[in-house]
Amino acid sequence: MARTDPLHARKRAVAAGADPGAADACGPCRRSGQLRGIVSAPSFHTAAAVLYIAAGWRIAALRWPIVALNAAMLLSTPVEGTHYLIDMILGLGVALTALALMEVHRRRCAASA
């Protein structure tokens, strides 16, 4: 009896000459450093870094370690090749939007108290 699970079906397809990097019913595939599928915009590495810095800024003992770690993440994001500058700008926009919405919420809560 032939195996019908997706992994074995994929192995049979590759053995028959199919492109091993092509997306299939199992979703995007990773092959030797190549990413396929939606991986770029917005950069949630950028959004997370900005949010972590904003969250840790008020804690003096953590401020500079958090800035250093997240600056390293920001600098490595485009070097790794998975994001373009526009992806990072969009990630910054996501983070700034989240921070603005939290400020609106904080002010509404303070006004109603």
C-alpha cells in the first residue's frame, strides 16, 4: 500500500523531477536559506524592537541593554535578506500606531477615573 501523507507525496514529487522549492498543499517551503511565501511586509522584527524599546525606556536599569539588543535586531533585519527598507518603515508604522492607540486608551481611562 502506497503512503499518502503529504511528506511522502512531496518526496515522490521531488524524485519525479518537481521543483523542491515550489509551494505545495503543505504551504511555503524553506530550502537552503530561501524563504518562500509572505515573509516581508511589514517587518514585525522592527515593530517588536520599537515596542520593546518603548516599554523598557522608563526602567533605567534596563534602558540601555534593551536599546542595544533591539538596535542589533534592527541592524540585522535587512542584512539577513528577509526584509527591504520599506518593510522596516511599515513595521515602524505598525509600532507607532500601536503606541498611539495605547496613549489614546490611557488618556480615556484617566479621564473616566
